[in-house]
Amino acid sequence: MSGSERRKEIVKLLTNSSKALSGTRLAKEMGVSRQVIVQDIALLRANGLNIVSTNLGYVLTKTGEMTSRVFKVNHSDEEV
């Protein structure tokens, strides 16, 4: 499998996945080292894909989709 074919397959897997895919898992499926996957992800990002690295693996975010964090706190009026 060539590099461009492998990157197309990575994009396909990330697009169809509902959860993060680890570099180790991608490497096993592609039959390459994890470092090759890291380099492929860097190339895909350089080509404009919005791939986010999380502690659970890689996630492909869709165009226009924003990532946000919500912090829920509970303060009394005096504490605010």
C-alpha cells in the first residue's frame, strides 16, 4: 500500500468512526509503525484536514464543527 493510499484509508476510518482511533490501532490496521501514522496525520493536517489529537486517539472534526468545553460550577451569591 502506498503512502497516499494509506492516508486515504486513514481519512476513511476517521470519518466513519464515532470515537477516537489510537495511533497504535491505526498502525496495526495499516501494517506500519505508529511513527508512520504520526507522519501521515501531520501530512493530512498540512493538507487542511482538521484532525485533533486526544488522549484517546485521533478524531476528524467536520468543517464548521466547533470544539468547546463546559465547566459546571456551583457557587453561592457570596462566593461569586
